[in-house]
Amino acid sequence: MRIISGDLKGRKLKSVGKLKIRPPLDKVKQAIFDILKNDIVDKGVLDLFAGSGSLGIEAVSRGAKKVIFVESSFKNQKLLKENINMLNLGDKVEVILANVSKFLDILYEKKLQFDLIFVDPPFLKNWAQKILDKIEQYQILKPEGIVVLRHHKKEIPETSILCLIKQRKFGDNLVSFYIFPPEADPPSAERQEKR
């Protein structure tokens, strides 16, 4: 795994070895960031199911203001921290060891929002739907922000507010890009309670 562009271009990340992580292939990562282009510079990024940190670290390399990585596995988090320390990312990142769904509950309580959210959950376990539901319900995405979801082609999440704007297929993987439509009102407290 390597960083494909930005200040850290060409630097290699530590191998995942026997860890149960599916880091995106370089061609998948390249496609994601070709679509995002300049929607990263000075942005606040949330990297959910962060694994080795490949997506969030690429965002830092390309000028993200701050990246919060959330990973539930202690072993995966250890690898992530090793990559961060190796690259001297310092105060541009924060690593959280937590269940992703429960961590989103905390973000909701703190009313925190992000410009860009990466979601790369385990495949075929309904995580994609669950996390998109909470991003909508809790308004964790800023009005002009983007959610990038990597999921299995058999998982087709339904959204009530988020709008699918682009999708790319790589074998059994889909990478889907969502925004809040400009004309959409953010979900109200009343609508949240009904969900």
C-alpha cells in the first residue's frame, strides 16, 4: 500500500499482514480521490472502519485539515497508529478505538459535523445501511459535504435524504458517493424521532 498523491506521495504504509482488513487497492483509491479532487483541502474528515488508515491518510496527504479515524479492532488500531507515527502526522489526526455505531451516537450528542466521511465497513453485514441511516438522522455530514461508501455490490443501501451522485464498480466492490441535495432541508428533530 502506498500514498498516491499529495505531500506524502510515494510513502508506503505498513502491510496489514494477517489482519482482517480489506484496504482499497491503489486503483480504487485513485478513482475515489480523482472524483473528490479539491473537495479535501482544509476539510474535516471522518474515516469510519478505518483499518490501516489508507483513505484518511491519503486525505491528510492531499491537504485535509483534520482526520478522525474510528476503528473497533485493537489490532487494527495498533497498525493504524504505527502508520500515523511513521508518517509524523501529529496533530492533523486523531485515532479513536470504538464501535463505529456507538461513536456516531457520541458525535450526535456533541453536534459534530464533517465535510467528508469515508465509510468502509465489513461487507454483507448490514453495516452500510446502519451507518448511512445514522449519518442522515444525526446530521453528521455538513450541508455541502460528501459521504464515500465502499460496499459489496449485493448491498444496496436505501437513503431517505442523502442523494447518490456517483458510483464506481471494481469487481464485487462498489464505491458510492452521497451528498445532501442542495434543496433538501436537514432532518428535523421530529423526523429523527419517527425513524
